[in-house]
Amino acid sequence: MRLSLKLRAVQTDFISANYNYALSAAIYKLLRLGSPEFSDFLHNKGYELDNKPYKLFSFSLSFEEYEIVSNLIKLNIPNANLIVSSPMIGDFIQNFLIGTFNEQRIELFADNHKSFFHINQAEIIPEPTFHEKMNFDLLSPLVMSTIAEHNGKLVPHYFTNEDEIKEINRVMNKNLSNKYYLVNGSQYKGSGVNLAWDEKYLEETKKRNKRVTRKVTVIKNNESPVNIIGLKIPFSLEGDPELMFTGYECGFGEKNSMGFGLAAVNN
């Protein structure tokens, strides 16, 4: 299920461009108002599979009118829209809604900059109908990676559109299959999905000398900043609608709970 929250900035016209961790923390805070036990479970442990935690939610934040000033987002109009998505209706969605009704505001603190938003409205986004061929627009960057050796060290290699599509699809399907198991309680036995980038979009961005990669710096409290590379490219999926729906609700790719991989259907 997806929720759309209409926000309005107060007391400031600026927020940090590196707001991902701060907004994720604000979501956990709202969850905590609904259920401290569930919020602590999700934050500290999550749903585990093969010793890997999954949080099974994602989000995206958009602004009505803005510009980038140094490392800050200047809101020329104070209106913003937060979309939060999760298949865990009884746990996540219900407790998140309780938190929004009780708190009615979101506080962000990132890069020593504090910002406040009033929650003016929260509504459910109707679910689209899924078919065997679907087109998607990314609301937040898609992150997929594998471990690679660099200068004798094992480091994450973040996929770009120039990587082998076969390898991208392998990683995508493994990730979606794991999420499917955690959501449904049964092993995924379907044929999976095949991703294809929007080649027309890639050609147009190349002509305009624009980048399709997005570097997002995640800044956690008292920890060194971590740079994450994501992609902002429309894509299509062909195959099992159930697996597409899993990605639509949980987020595609990795680091969804940090605000990555949320996609909207564009058909």
C-alpha cells in the first residue's frame, strides 16, 4: 500500500540535499508513536533472510518548486509531497498512520541543518493493475550493487546502465524473490522479470550531456559519510506481475528504507 502525504515547510526555506538518512529516521519516529516495539524491531533487526535484513518499505520526497544552492535545497514554494510504500499494512502502514495523526509534523536534521514540515494531508494511492509488460518511472534513484575487488579491497560496485543487463537482471530477480518470500511466507517459484532501460530516454539525456547516475551521500550520526550511486532512468519490466507488484510496494533494488528504488507505473 502507498500513502501520499502533503507537506508544508515551516520556519525554513532550506533543507539539506543529503536528507535521506534524516527522513528515514523521521519515518521511524512516526512509526514509534504507533508502536514502539515494531519501530525498534524494524530499525534494529528487520525481516531477515540469509543473514540479510530487509525493511520492506521505501519512500520518495518531491518538491513543488526548488533550486539547489550549494549543498542545500532552496524551497521557492514550501509545498512538498512524501510518498511512503510498504506491503506490511497491519504493521507498517497502520502504525505510520497513527504516528502522522498524533504528530502531524516531520522534523529533519541533516548537515547540522534542521527543517520542519507540517503534515497537511495523508491519503491512500490507488493500486495500479499489473500486467506482463509494465513501464516505470523512478521517483527515487534505483540502487543495485555487487561486491567487487578494488586495490586489494572488497568494495561495492554500483551498477549503471553500462553494466551487463543479464547481471543486472540476476541481481534484480534475486532481490525481488527474497522480498516476495518475506512478504508472502512462501518461496517464489515463478519465472521472474526482465528489466530493460528506456533507450530513448538514454539517447536524449546523452544529447543534452546530462547524467543518469545520482550520487547520494548518506550521513548517519557520528559516522563517516557514505556515497551511494543510484540510477534515475525509466525502465520496463516484462514477466511475472506478482514480482513486479512486490517491487512496486517494497521498492526495487537495495537500500529502500533510505529512500531508494521507489517507482511509479507509467503505462
